[in-house]
Amino acid sequence: MKDTLRDRRQKLAKLIDFPAILWSGKSTARNFAANTFPFRASSHFLYFAGLNLENAAIRLENGNLELFMDDSPSSDTLWHGETPKREEIAEIIGADSAYPFAKLRQGIYKSATLPVQDIVTRQQQDKWLQRKASLEGVDLKLAQAIAWLRLTHDDAAIAEMQQAANVTVKAHQAGIEATKSAKTEAEVRAAMEQVILAHNMTCAYSSIVTTRGEVLHNNQYDNQLSAGDLLLADVGAQTTNGWASDVTRTWAVSGKFSPTQKDIYDVVLAAHDACIAAVSPGKEYQEIHILAASVIAQGLVEMGILRGNPTDLVEMDAHALFFPHGVGHLLGLDVHDMEDLGDIAGYEAGRKRSDRFGLCYLRLNRPLRPKMVVTIEPGFYQVPAILNKSETRAQYKDIVNWQQLDKFADVRGIRIEDDVLVTQTGSEVLTAQLPTNAE
């Protein structure tokens, strides 16, 4: 660990000529102080410190690291057992020096920082810095430098993500098996998360296990499972060091797709496979998104759902009626990696999000580089809030064959998602052990 963390610090030192302070943050309380959610440190802190330390900070300057944290009071031993002392932790992470947390306040004013998410620490940052921590000025320069570093992954990070991917594959296999006897979505979710917990990992995000696949981030699990339903499971593991995976599969509750479900599934799979085949160094990620849109549009034309030339349909965003989100995103220490920085990481300098319906939700718009990890996740959804709007019906009245679409009412949502490492010559699917074919 020490060598990896030292190397990351040295790389940062080549990009900035000012000191940087990164806070880990504090756990969030539920109703009263002693009831807290499980703590997860800021990912930027984790990247350079390597340990999930609460209420700590690091100061980085010229490749050196200073650790600021307090030792746990002796009274905590009763509740949490013995914990490592500050000096022991400094040795583990290779810190050059270690101090009580309050000493951070001395000489802090000329340092750059990144705002953390929990409000208590955020207020502390502003108070101690005597300015607002924001993505402006020197803080923006720090954000840009860290984003550039974290866009590509070192071997240690890739190994962690492969571990997370391996456990995620097992979790999805358990979910498919559990569906044979499960009565509710919650039972399938439990089977999947049990595998993750049994490997001493946690979920990288709130699991999506639903028959209502048209709700893109559905975190409800109370629906009954019935023959004829599709079950969409978007579930990923996170290692103890914070590295994420993100995988989606959609399967038939009965074990067999209906003809209409299989037709749509095969179109989504064709888009998935085409996009993964296109992943390579230098490839523009937006082009991969357009490829997914084009394959889906072509398939929907062949099924008689859309009318027209697929290229023209994509230009008029007709595909987005059924595929409204982007084809994927960066993956790393967060499932949507570095999106706390806005579009600094996701968008190449000088680029801005489109206001087009078919492009505005694209999370990544830059050329791919070796050792990036991205998700590829095309989908098809029948979202009532989109398809039933009178404006939509009027705008696309000659484009969508609404009577033909009615025949596909048993397809609420299908998504197929894998984690893909960009290599020197192409790509490697970290989650390839989990099948995607309909059978």
C-alpha cells in the first residue's frame, strides 16, 4: 500500500505547486448522535490515504503527506475495541508526519481543498479556511489535477475493481438462482447482497432489484414476482478499500423470455456488444453512446416500433424515447466516479453538456485512455412520463407506431451493463464471467 500511495502523491506533486488538504468527513447521524450510518470517507481522501478514517485530514505538498487525526478516547474501547493509534496509522499509509486534528488549523489558509459532502465537515472547512470551499480558483486547479490522475487507474486500483467485479458476478448468479423460488423482489435482493456481505464487502450503491425496470433508479423491493415479469437487477459490490463495481442484468422471472421480451432483449444486447467492441484508446465515448443509440434505433425500426432511417431517428432523438440515459460512466472509487466534481472529470476541457434530449444525460464525454474503467449499459424502457405525454405523442406521431408498441407491453425495462477496462489495444470486460445471452 505504501508504495502505491507514495506514487499517487508524487504524481499529484507534478501537477500542482501549492499545498492541498483533503478531509475524510464524518458519519451522518440518524435521529441522535450515537445512531449513525456506516461511515465512508471522501473518495479523494481515500485515493491518497488508503484507509477509511473518520474525522481525519491529510495535507499534501511536494509529494509529502501529513496526517491529522485524534486518537480514540479510552472510553471508546468499551464500544469499539482497541483501535490503532495515530502514529501506527501514519506508518501504515507512509505519512511523513502525524499530528492531532486541531493542528490542521495552523497555516491552513493558502491550501487548496475539495468540498466534502457531509454538512458538519463542510462547515468546518469553510470556517477554518476562512473562505468557502468550492470548485473555483485554487480549489478548481486541485480538482482538475486530481481528476486527471483518477481518470486512469494504477495496477492496485484495477486489482481492487477486479475483486469487486468477481464478487458482483457471484451475487448476480445467486440472484438468478434465488428467482426460481422467490416470491418478492426483496428476497432476490437479499440473496444477492448476502453474497457481497459474505465476502466482507458492501454494496457500491443502493441495489436496484425490480420488476419495474422503467424506473431507472428504483429502490423499492415490495413487488410480487409473477410469471411473465422481467426482473432488472443493478447490483454492485465495493471492496473494503472503497473500489466499486456496477453490473446490471435483466432476466425473466419464469426462466424464459416471451417472444416480445426476447426481441427487445436481443436489440439491447446487440447495442451492448457493439459498444464494448468499440471501446479502445482514443475512441470518443460520445461516439460509443451514439453507436448504442443507432443500434437500438435500427432494431426498433426492424420491429416496426419506429419508422424511418435509423441515422435520422437518432438525430431527432427518437431513440431517447426508449433509451433516455447515457450509455455509461466512469468507474472507480465511486460508482459514478468523481461526479462530486460536476463534469470536471466526465467532460474533456472545453466541452459542455448538450441540451438535446438524446445527449443531455451523457455522463462521460472525452476520448478514452488506457487504464480507464467505464461502464457500458444500454437499455430499453417504457417510461409513462415520457411516452404518455401529449407533447411526445404529437411530436413523434409519424415516427412511433403506437399500435405496434402496444404489443410489447410486457417489456417495462431492460438494461445490460458490464464494467470495461480500456487496454493499450482495446478493452477487457472485468465482469465477463457473467453471461449476457438470452438463453
